[in-house]
Amino acid sequence: MNTPDLKPLANHKNQAPTPDRADTSEQNMDNRELHISSRIPGFYELSIGERLAVVSSVAGLTDSERFHLGQFGSLNGELADVFIENAVGTFSLPLGVATNFVINGRDILVPMAVEESSVLAAASHGAKLARAGGGFKTSTTLPIMTGQVQLFLTSTCDFDTILNARKDELIAFANRGQDSLLARGGGAREIDWHYIPEMHSVVIHIHIDTREAMGANIVNTMCERVSTLMPGILPCEIGLRILTNLTEKRMAKAECLIPASAFDSPDYKGTDVVDRIEKAYLFAYYDVHRATTNNKGIMNGIDPILIATGNDWRAIEAGCHSWAARDGKYRPLATWRKTLHGDLHGSLEVPMAVGVVGGVTKLHPTARASLRLMGNPDASTLAQTIVATGLAQNLSALRALASEGIQRGHMSLHQKNLTLLQQHATSPRNSN
Ligand code: NDP
């Protein structure tokens, strides 16, 4: 096993230059010399309009640039200022609706916020292929999140025996003060731990049912609470206390079975396409470069729904990629196999901690409307829809790659972007 070198890092000034890397100080973005100071005391206390004026002046923005930074769509300035610190405006993304989805026998419209052309077309196409086999079958585990409390042992002790004896007490203590969560049927369920010998550190995992919430704040609160008990239980100093985004106890799964005939086309026999999709999956299984792009395609289906519903897509990204590497090698997230009858079976199971309460899900008007479009799902149903869309996206990409190639469909849809870009470049208004 490679262990990290724990020697203090060299002073930045003493580090050798890295000739392969571009020196960004010499890059001149947009051909303008910028001599700015980013030290703006009290910036966070200004109003949105004042902040916009200050940064526009410091960065020398044109009126047009300033106008576009300070735009508000359905998210008004008041909400933007509540959601994040230092807000100056909002950033718009196209919001589309993917069609053809049948999940557990029910038709559903899937809202997706994304900037990339062909993503919605691919999701809808993948869902149409899956529909030929009855659609997606999906499920989730219970919404169990896991928090970590790290302890540094200050002397040797039999922590296994001690913690086993105090387990129930710790769970009860974690739940104290969580009356509303308990009333909803949630709360801390289990505690386990592992030891990191290199750090002489015991890491306690608290597994908590967070019901309809993603649960980061619930979990972090409970971890901090439990940590206060620990010095009375073990000889230790407290380390970090925070949830893990590798939510392996909060998983969502989607499967589909597609008849080979669904892939028949004038140019390709369906049975050949099935063979080639299976080989494409195996390529990703054995080759990390392919696996990475394969999983990017799956996240093309997952992230846009997370964004449209106000969920934390960074949390899901982190969890999915970590899950992809769980056996020590980064693997494709979905599997595709030919059945004994020659049809195609696909399966995707990933950590999927999403909420329909908490975060901005109930506050962002577009997130609310997106959830309404999906029939106001509970968190489990939302997770299932997301994972089905990730599988549909992967199916569509692999079908194209295994037959005519990805560029024909992608570029015909992307062409409108390129045309606009050319018009933009030649427009005198945009020459600055
Ligand atoms: P919130 O703290 O915003 O909301 C959760 C609260 O919603 C609960 O504590 C509960 O409060 C209330 N609630 C109402 N109805 C329900 C219900 N049916 N089930 C459960 N809770 C309910 O959000 P989360 O704890 O979900 O945390 C998510 C946020 O944390 C996201 O914005 C995320 O970006 C952020 N975050 C993520 C981190 C990470 O992923 N590493 C780290 C830190 C933050 P009450 O009981 O009082 O009604």
C-alpha cells in the first residue's frame, strides 16, 4: 500500500517550476490587462446592486457585461442573497423536459437543467428504447445517511469493547433533541467504527435515517452532538465531525431489459448492436479512460435533474465517483449484459442522497415547479427517477457509440450552437 509522505511540504517559493503547466499570470483573458485587487473589505455586507457596481468597476466591465452578470430569472435578488454569500446575480441554464420515461409502470416527465446540446435528446431516446421492454424498474434503500466522528486516541485502549458496551447510549444521545425527525420516523439507527492505525485514530460512523431530506445538516448536527460525549468514553481528542458523501447505505437502483429488436435499423441488426453495447461496457470495465467518459455520460443524465430540483449535485457527483472506485479501480457505474435470449439488460445502482425538503428544494421556485412536473415525488421516488435517467443516458450514448458513432447525432444538434457562435464572433456589438 502507498502511504502518504507526512513530511512538511516544501515552501512554495522553494518548489521547482513545473514547465508543463501554463503560467496563468501571463495569460491575458479576453486580451485585457487586469490589474485588480480582490481584497474588498465588507463586500459581503453590501447590497446585491452595490456588489455588482463594485466588481464591475474593479474588473472594468462594460455596461453589457455588467447587465448580464446582474440578471435575475425566476430566482429574485432577495432569494439569491439568502441562498449564497456575495451574490451579484444569477446564472441561467436551459431547462428542458425529457420524455418517454416509464418507471415502475408509471409515465413521468423529467425536468433537466443543462447547457449541453443532445443531453435531453439522448435521455428521451434511451427512455424510448427502455420503454420497448416495459420501461425502468427502480428501487431505493432506506434514506440512511452516514456521519463520521474522528477521534485521536491519546492512549491505547480496547475501544472495540468500550464502544460495543456504549453503543445504545450513543445512539440515544444522537437522537436527543431530534424530536421532529423522530416523529417523522427518522433518527440515528446504528453506530459502527473502524481504526486508522497510521493516525492512531478511531472513526465512528453514525447511520441516520433523514427521511425526506438530503440530511447533511441533520447529520452534521448529530455528529457534533455525539462527539461531545466521546472524551468521557475513550481517551481521545476530537477530530473532524461531518457526513460522508459516499452514502453507500442510501442507494438507488434502476434496471431495464430491452429486446434486441428495439435496436434494429436499416443500417444495423439489433442483435449486433446488443453485442457491441456489451463490449462497450466491458471496454469501460477494463479501461479507466473509457470508464471516466462513460460515467460522465451517466452524470449527464443525473446532474441536470439534481440542478432542476435544487439538489446538491456536487454531493452526488462525489458519491458516485467514489462508488465507481470502490474495488480500488475506477469502473463504469452501469452494467450492460446480453441475456440468454439475446436481449440487453442494463443496471445502474449508485449512492443517491437527494431531498425534497431542505436545502433550496422548497425555496427555489423553479425547483418547486420541477418537482410538481414530476408529480411531487417523495425523496425515494425522486432518487429512482434520477438513476433511471442516468441509465437511459448511458444506453443512448452506448447505442450510438456501438453503431453509427456519437458525432452524427451530437453534431447535428450542436450545429445550432456553432452557428450562433459564428454569428456572435462576427457581430460588431460583441467585438470587445
Ligand atoms: P436542511 O437543514 O436545509 O433541511 C432539513 C430540515 O428539513 C430537517 O432538519 C427538518 O427540520 C426539515 N424537514 C421538514 N420536513 C422534513 C421531512 N419530511 N424529512 C426530513 N426533514 C424534514 O437540509 P439538509 O439537512 O437536508 O441538508 C442539505 C443541505 O446541506 C444542502 O443544501 C447541501 O448542499 C448542504 N450541505 C451539504 C454538505 C455535503 O454534502 N457534504 C455539507 C454541508 C451542507 P425540522 O425537523 O426542524 O422541521
